[in-house]
Amino acid sequence: MSYTEGFVAAVPRANRDAYKQHAEQALPFFKKLGATRRVERWGDGVPAGKVTDFKRSVKATPDEDIIFSWVEYPDKATRDRANETMQKESSEESIRSMPFDAKRMIWGGFQPVNDSGASTRPGYVDGCLIPVPADRKADYLEMADKHAAILKEYGATRIVDAWGDDVPDGKITDYKGAVQAKDGETVIFSWVEWPSKKARDEGWEKAMKDPRMEA
């Protein structure tokens, strides 16, 4: 079964080109380690929340934007071997040379539990993190399946919900803190792929008027 490594980071707006170059240079390395797909998305419509939001999750400063990123592997074993190799080959110098503060990046391993649609190059992505009681997994899957079906009707090309599997505690930031997860809750790393921002905006407008969404 496939496996997802999810990332959220804050990157200085002035370093956008440097980050793009960094991501492009890293792609062959990830492929060599067995990754089947890597997606990097620069925050475009990242709203401020009343309780939690992406910016607070990584302690972003006013001059930083959010990166929502993931790497797909064929299975967890491949991902684990890839991480082991990266840890051996990384150094303090390589971490310092990154165009963002890696210490504030949140990352973790997630097991896809709902993967609906085609894996193509997305034009636009909606990303979210969700705290879910571990004992409500079946209920969440039922809801996610219905949600995905509706969004695909309105133009989404792929919807993925991935259940927190290897979500470590961090010294500065982590996924649990990002969503203020309580005892007994796990974190969902989820995204919706659209062919374009226009298709996304139109799709959500139609979906939110659909009574099945409210139900």
C-alpha cells in the first residue's frame, strides 16, 4: 500500500526562486530513493484561523509564506529506507544552506486511507490538516468517501486523506501542535487536486451549494 510523507514549512517570500531551485535539485535524489511522486505547493489562499491555521503551525513570520508539500512512496518500507539514507547523508551545513528554517518545518508519515481519482500534475491544490479521534476512523472514512465523490463531480481530479502513522513530536513545531490534537486523536494530512485555480473556485462554489455537503 502506498505511503505519504507530508510537510508544511514557512519560507521567506524573498526566497521563492531559491526554494524552487532547491526542490528541483532534490527531486532526482528522492526518485533515486524510491519516491514515485513529489509535489510542492506555494501558499496562495492561506486564511488566518480563529483557533489554528497553517501560519501558526510553523510559526511563520509576516515575511514568510507557507509551503504544503508531500512525497509519495510505493509503501512504508521504501519510505523508511529513504529517510534512513537521508539522515545519514544530511549534515548541519546542508540544513543551514536550505532557503528556509528547517527547524520549524513539520513533517510525518501518513497512510492513505482514501485515495480517489487520477494522479496527474495538479494545477491547484487545497491542503488541510485535521485532528480526528482514533476511535472514529470508520466514521471519518465514510465521510471522506462521500466528500470525495461530490468534489469529483464538480471538477476535482484527485482527493487523498492520509491517516497519521509516524507523526513525531517536535521541539519547536509538529503536526499535533498544529491542530492542537488532544489525547486519543490522530492527525489527517489531506489534499484535493484541481486542474486550475479557476476550476477549484468554481468547483467549491457549486459543492458548497450542494445539500449533500451539508449532510
